[in-house]
Amino acid sequence: MATLETDGIKKLVDELKSAGDDAEELAGEMLEAGAEATVREWKEGIETAGHVDTGAMRDAVKATGRKSKLERVIYPTGKDEKGVRNAEKAFVLHYGTSGKLGDRFVDKIEEEAAVTSQLAMQKVLDDYLRSKGLI
């Protein structure tokens, strides 16, 4: 489903190493802020698209991935009370079936999340640079 991709984060880490030893920690904080923003967008997008019946899919949206690898994958995890995977429900609602058109709601979510996650990550970086007196 949604993947939070960052172009040049490794380069940014290398550049920030000259500003201090905590560059990898900063990159992790930035990535975490971006992931949190993306999770919020997913939950809002599911509600906006009208895909809330029990709320299981919306409530199951989480950021997974290894922090040590600086990666996050955001999608509805787990299963509902009937044993249906939440990611499967999102897939069917997004792409549709032979009898029902999908509404491509994930595309809309990812568009919005690209902006909000970037802003969240930029805020973390700006706060760090201010604390170091660099801006």
C-alpha cells in the first residue's frame, strides 16, 4: 500500500554529520514525523472516502518497518473480527472488483501524505538547525 519514500535521505545524513554526531538520530526523528503524518492522512482519507463501517481498517493503519534501516511502510495492518485482512479490504476498495468499481482512494491519500509528511519532516529539521544556531 503506501510507502514513505525519501529521495536523498542518505545524502542528507552524510551532510548533517558535519554539523554533529546526532545526524542518524535526526534522520530517524524526521522519518518518524513523516510516518506519523502519513498515518494521519491514511486515517482521514479512509473516513473521507466513506470506507468506515466498523472502523477496523481505519484503526489498523500503522507505520511498520525497521528504524535502523530508515524505512517505514504505512498501510492497514491486521485483520478485522471476521478474519479479513485490512490491507485486502483497502485493495478491493481502491481497485474494485468485477462487479464494483474502485474509487482509487489510496492515490488521493498518498498525494496528500506526500505534502504533509514532507512538511512534518522539514519542521523537525528546522527545529534541529535552530537548536544548533544554524538558522
